[in-house]
Amino acid sequence: MILVTGGTGLVGAHLLLHLIENGENVRAIYRSKNKIEKTKAVFDFYKKPNLFEKINWLEADILDVPSLETAFIDIKQVYHCAAFISFEPRDEEILRKTNIEGTANMVNFAIAKEVEKFCYISSIAALGDIAPHETHITEETDWNPEKPHSDYAISKYGAEMEVWRGQQEGLNVIVVNPGVILGPPQMMHIFDEGSSEIYRKVSNGLPFYTLGSTGFITVDNVVKTSFELMKSEVKNERFTLISDNIVFKDLLNTVADTLKVKRPRFHAKPFLMNALWITDGIFSTLFFRKRSITKATAKASYSKNLYSNEKIKTALGTVFTDIHKYILESSKL
């Protein structure tokens, strides 16, 4: 049996569907029963509600060790997708506890229960810091602790250290580092985070664009590639998963055209983005509301990071979906 954490999130829900479509026996853990409806909505979206009934749901929490004892019964493989995602400075403690301690718990049980293979869904945020002589960030790029990193990035990097610690103790592992994960535009009504937030902001008339860039990938590519790696003989390796490096302006224009709304019209230069996060921080403190932009997200919006996907293409011959085409075509599903 395969155990999946984070099965009520965008990646986890699509992974559950893919596993069941491929005849796998799957157990998924959940913390809140109402969140299971999100996964059901994904199965319904793809018109496969009958497959949803094949999931073996179990109430458990990666921070609740006793509940994991039951979750790991008869488990041969693990896909650890669960994570807390936030760029709010006030969430530092919960980020580290969930992403690092939670992953440590999963790794410890996988070792104790002699799990055959363990896949950790990490992030490009946990990759290294590009050196002056380098053009692209790869799996081998060194992490520089002296450089500034978001609390989220630090928590994902720390989680990976727990996975590699497990590998040193005899656990067969796969680590994948996806870029910004995009689902179909309709998913913005199901999920709150990630690509859904991008779609919602553009749909609501986002006025600004930036000229920064990063790596993007479709949720289907993340799921299928992770599955292929777990089925293969490959082990104890790390892979960057991106379809392409895309300038934010270009992505936002594609989303706007797909949703048939106005494209963002104003270029938000770095000084404006920095002014926005400072102002937003003041207002969020005064009015006790969640921040809409932080120092980390502001910096990311104008940073021009380039990531290489050559390692996974060499290992599996992976062909990635064109992002712009995916946004348009998946909106017609």
C-alpha cells in the first residue's frame, strides 16, 4: 500500500487520482474531514468520482506521532506532499515545526517500518544560491547560509536535510524540487494557495506586473514525474522539476487572456515592490489582517532566477508540458 500525505492539497489530490488510475492501493491521511471535499472536487472536475471512493482515508497528523503508527501499517511506499506554505514572518515557528519536524516524523516511521521508497515533494525554494560564474540553478548548486532566505525556503531546506538523514540510515529516497505549480484555472475555486492565488488576483483585475522570472511546472507533470521516479530503479537522487523559466509579465498576460480579463498594465519596479511590502506590513499590523505581500514575495517578484531541468530529462527522458498552452487548454476542461 502507498501512503500519501497532503492529499487534500493541489499536488496531493492530483497524485491520489494518478495513483488510483494506475491501479495502486492508496491510503491518504487528513487532519480535517471537511478538507477531503477539496480532493473530491478534483476527482469530480476530471469526471472520475467513482475513483475517489477507492481512497483509504485515515485521520492523522504528521505532527501527531501516535496517529502515524496506524497510518504506516502495511505501507511500502510514501509520497510526502504535506507542507505549510507561508511567507508571513509571523509564521516562522509553524513553518519550521510542520515542514521540518513533520518530515522528520515521517522519515523516522519510514525507517522503522522498513518502507521500500520515500518520495519528498520539496520546492525550488530549497535549491542553492547561484554563484557569479553560474547561469542556472541546478540540483548541485550550493546553499549559502550567509545569504537571505525566506522562512519557507529554510523550512523546506531543513526538511530535505531530514530526508537525506533518512537516506544515510538506509531509507531509499527521491526528492523532487518543483517550481511554481500550476493547476487548471478552475482550481482557484477549490484551493487557496499557489497557482490559485495567481489566478484569483488576475481575475480580480491585478494592475501590476513585474519582470522577474522563475521556474513553472504543471501539477500533472509533478505528479507523473514523481510516480515514474518511484517506479524506476532511481533512488537517493534529487531532481529539479520545471517546464520552463518564465517572466512573470508573460505568465500574467497568458492568465489574463485565458480568463478574458484585462492584462496587468503597470510595471512595478523593485523600488515600488519594496515600498508596497513595507506599507502592507504596517497596515496588516494596524488592522490585524493577513499580509498580501511580504519582503520575500516582493523580492521574488523581481528576481530573475533561472533553473535547469536537464537532470530529470536525462534520467527519464521527461517531456514537459508548455505552460502557456496548458493554462489555455486546461481552462476548457
